[in-house]
Amino acid sequence: MKEIVVISGKGGTGKTSFTACMAALFNNQVVADCDVDAANLNLVLNAAVVEEYEFVSGHSATINKDICTSCGRCREVCRYQAISEDYQVDRFSCEGCGACFYLCPAGAVSFDEALCGHYFVGKTKTEEWAVFAELLPGAENSGKLVTAVRKKAGEIAKENKNDIILTDGPPGIGCTVIASLTGASFIVFVTEPTVSGVHDLKRVMELSMHFKLPGGVVINKGDLNPAYSKEIETLCLERGFDLLGSIPYEPLVSQAQRQAKTILEYAPDCQASSAIRQIYNKLCVQL
Ligand code: SF4
Ligand code: SF4
């Protein structure tokens, strides 16, 4: 079983659209959406929820007003100003340090595991398994939620003898990206030929080189700026990553997205679809 992780140094490069196209081309796969702060691959793949799991991580405090004597000790010790004058805990400000729980003389504070989000197992419109997640507003620990999504995808792939786990990774270079790369088989970097595209590709390549994983680059809208596309090619050579291909700008992509379809479904004969199929063939050889 191989796990391909699709990442981009920044948002808006077409990473999720590209992953959805790969999902349409690969067979016998599990799709994992690890962009847990803004998961939307499930919408393109039209995944219907089959199972739902709670994601709990860390702790948060709650004050029992029936027991509280309003002594004020908890407000003194809370370094995050998370407790109001009428002794309510603001869950967005509570950092789960536990000081109020341990120091409340009346035992009025409970300190339970915090519900930070949910993750789901679904079936896509092509009857493939998909795992995706939803972080609650203001919740943290998204790196741990990425790990939970990947673990569930791995269990499903093992159970069903799937060949491929196709993971839509998070944007950026933070802990969620690190959590999505650990133990993967191959990285696909999706970038675009712009100043910020090249800059962020360099950063994410540097991060990825720590994992010593093979990888390849896809240039989205590659024909829009040949000079920057050339710079990306040079970067691939210098850093030892293959250039998997370049997808030309295709205005029909936006129309396809509005109908929750991939460009392969919406306009299978356009140049972009043809380039995506060539990239898929090249990727298969690399695995
Ligand atoms: S320390 Fe305990 S008893 Fe005192 S105000 Fe806070 S919750 Fe109430
Ligand atoms: S757990 Fe810590 S951060 Fe949260 S309310 Fe209590 S003292 Fe403040």
C-alpha cells in the first residue's frame, strides 16, 4: 500500500482540485482529506457520511455554579483571563492549563477532555472510501486531527486491501503538514508560476527534504508565466524532485467546481484534462 500526499506551500494553488482528479483516476484507493481547517474534498467527491467519530484533545474547564462560592481564586490564577466576573469559562480563551481545577477550594471546577471536532468516514460517488474531518471553530490541535484522519484511512485501506491512500494535505508548512507527511510514500507538490508560488514551493520542499521522501512537482496554470515555470523546473533539478507536469490554465475549471465536478468529468477532452491524465501516468510509474 502506498500513500501519496498532495501538498502546496500556500492555499489557492489548485491542490484540492488536482487531488480530486487523481481520486477520479486511481482505483482501489482510500481518500483522506487532511486539510482539516478547511476540508472540502468531500464536497467535490460527493462523499456521503457512513460513520462519525468525536475528536477529543486536551482539556477545558467548566465551573459548577451550584458549588461555586464566588471566592475569586480561579480568576486570580487563570493567566488567560478565560473566567468572567460571573464565573463562566470562555471556551475559546481557556488553554486547558488546569490551574483553576487544582486550586479551587470548593471543588467547583470540572476539567474534562475537550471536544475539538469530528472526523467522518464516507463513501464517494464512485463508491470509494473517504475520510475527512471538521475542526470546531476556535479549536486547536489540528495536527492531532490530521493524525486521526490518516490513522483511520490506514485502517480502512488495510481492512479492504486498498493499494493507494490519496491524501489531500494542508497548505503551509506548519504542524499539520508535518503530521500529514510522516510515514508517507510519495509527495506531490502543487504550485503555480508566481512569485509567491515559487517562494512557498521552496519552503515546503525544504521541509519535505527532512523526511527524505521521493516527490514530484505539478505546475498548475503553467502557461500563464513561462519564466516562473522555468524557475520551478530549475528548482526541481536543484532539489532532486521530478517535474511531473504542467497543467495549462483552463477557465472551465471554475465552472466544473461550481457544479462540484472535476475538470476530468466536466471537460474530459480539454487540454488541462489531457495534462492531468499524463501526470497521473507519470505518477503511477514513480510509485
Ligand atoms: S475558585 Fe472555585 S469556588 Fe472560587 S470562584 Fe472559582 S470556581 Fe468558584
Ligand atoms: S483551565 Fe487554565 S486557562 Fe482554562 S479557565 Fe482554568 S485556569 Fe484558565
